[in-house]
Amino acid sequence: MRKPKLTPPSVDAPQPTIGACAICGRPRDARYNPFCSKRCADVDLYRWLKGRYVIPGALAPRADDEED
């Protein structure tokens, strides 16, 4: 029995969009997954950089030589 010849997917082939954008709720774009656009990806990055998103965990012990 012959095996079917497999071809790699094209880079330019449209990718299925599943779900909604994590920021605005529009359909996702495969280039910016899990977002719909570069703008929404940048909004998410800004939120991380400004400390709006926080990963829970214990506070690090404070060194004696640290000042406020």
C-alpha cells in the first residue's frame, strides 16, 4: 500500500480563527493569536508593562540594604 504524499502547509494559507480576541472580543487573527490585531497585542503588552496584570505568588524577602 502506498503512503499518501504529505505536503507542508503554505505560509500564506489562511489559518482558521478560533475563539475571540482576548482584548476586544473580535475574531482572532492567526498572525496575532490570541488577539485580532497588532493594536490589541500592544494593548495587552502595555498592561503587562504597567503592572496591571500580576502573577500571584509570595512576596520576595526584602534585603536589609534596600531603601524605599
